[in-house]
Amino acid sequence: MLLLISIISFAAIHAAPNSFLAAGELNPNMTPETIAQLKAIYGLDKPLLWQYGDWIVNMLTLNFGISFVSGAEVSSEIFKRLPITLTMNIIAMSVAFLLSIALGISAALHFQQRRDYAIRQLSLLSFAMPSFYLALLMILLFSLHLNWFPIAGLHSIEPQEGMAYYTDMAWHLVLPVGVMIFGSLGSMIIYVRSLTLEILKSDYYFFARTRGLSPQQLLRYYILPNLLPPIVTLLGLSLPGLIGGSVILESIFGINGMGQLFYLSALSRDYPVIMGILMITAFLTLMGNIVADIVLLKINPFMKR
């Protein structure tokens, strides 16, 4: 799968119109010899099949080439920004997972009541609200008017040391992570609510209630065990959306993460960086699906048969 993704990504990038050297070709001070020398340095003078072969061989050693813009190694640029992007996405996914289960089950248990109506309206608002628009609203409200949280960046101007360094970083991440959490709740709440309603209509749940089990026992032994497998599968499939959404949010909040690097590289047509980020994202997505499958085997032993 990773090999197929690399072929499609490589072909799509090189099929795009213009190139990084297009601006240099229009510059009267750039001689054809200089442009040819640049192409030779970056390996752009070789046939596409040869370029792909070299790129695949280098990628096996995490060598994604040299950035057209900065001249630095692509792997160092990516791995320098990757931790903050992963941290934001893991926190957002974990919190959204817990909140969606709690709100979805609560809405199903109070079907057609005020709580169900309020939770459904919240999920629809989350589903319909664009993340970039919500980010701007939160900046206007909490940063400019109330002055509770910083507008952008990861750290304050004053240097911090020790625990204050991480506390300051967490304070800067409240708004972007909050936007990611709210944007992920909509579809997950609706999905959990629908699954829970199906469980409440099942025969095994009906007979469990006739045995006089408490609501806590019904939730622990009948609702959650049957609800977790499809939710875990959904989390594995939603990982690409979270990583893709961080591209916009990191640009808005000025966070030097992998998403912002991808956006700036796309604007400057920095192909080595774009290809490196695409492959890292694809690898993380595939690993997320593998982890989801392993978790499914643990919580649903019947899948082994």
C-alpha cells in the first residue's frame, strides 16, 4: 500500500504544471547553464522512472532529499516539526473519542428528550462549522476580546525554562487543539448515537433489562463492549482527516508544525518536502489502521476466528 501511494504521489507531483525552477527560467539573470546545473544537483535532469527509483532507494534510509527553498535536508525539516503535529492530533483524537462516546450514549439513552435534542444540535453545529472559520471566531473572542489565550505561536516572547516552558506551550495549544476537538465531534457523536440506539433495540439488551440489571451494569457489560469495535475502526479511518486539518490550523495559529511546512512547501513548489510529508503522513495513517486492527483483536476476540 505504501508503495502504491508513493507511485501515485510521485506521478501527481510531477504532473503538476510549472516547477520550482520556472521562476528562475523567467529571470534574465539566470543563464541556461545555471538552470541546467541546478537540475543536475537535484537530479531533475534524469528520466522520471530513474528519478523515482533513486527517490525510493533514498527513502528507505529516511533520506528524502534536499529542500529547494532552504537547502536543508528534508528529513531534518520534517522530524523537527513532526512532534508538535503528532501531539496536537493525539490529544485532539483522544479527547474527541471520549467526549463523543459520552455524549452519543447520553443522547441515545435520552432519546427524543431535551438532552438528545441539545446534543444533536451541537453535533450538527460541529459538522457544519468550517475549522478555519471557527478558529478565527475563537481568536476574536478568547484572544482579542477576552485576552485569555495567545493569538498564535507556541511560546511567549519571554524565555521559559523547566516546567514553565511546557505550561506555556500547553497554554498556546488550547485554542488550536480545541478547534480540532470540536471539528471532530460532529460525525462521531451522530455515529455513536446511532449505534447505541441499535443496541438499545436489540434482544440481548431487552433480556438484560428483564434480569433487573442496573443502568451502570447495562452500560458496562452490554453497551460499551458492542459499541467500541466500530468506534475504534472509525478512529483509524479518521486519522488522515485530522492530519489534513492541521495544515489549515497550523497556518492560522502560526504553529511551526508539519502542516504549516506542507502549506509553505506547496506554495513554493518545494517538491522534495511535499513528497516527504506525503509519505510520512501515509505511513502514519497505515500505522494508525494497524493499531486499530490490533485493538479490535483485543476487544473483540471473535475476530480471530
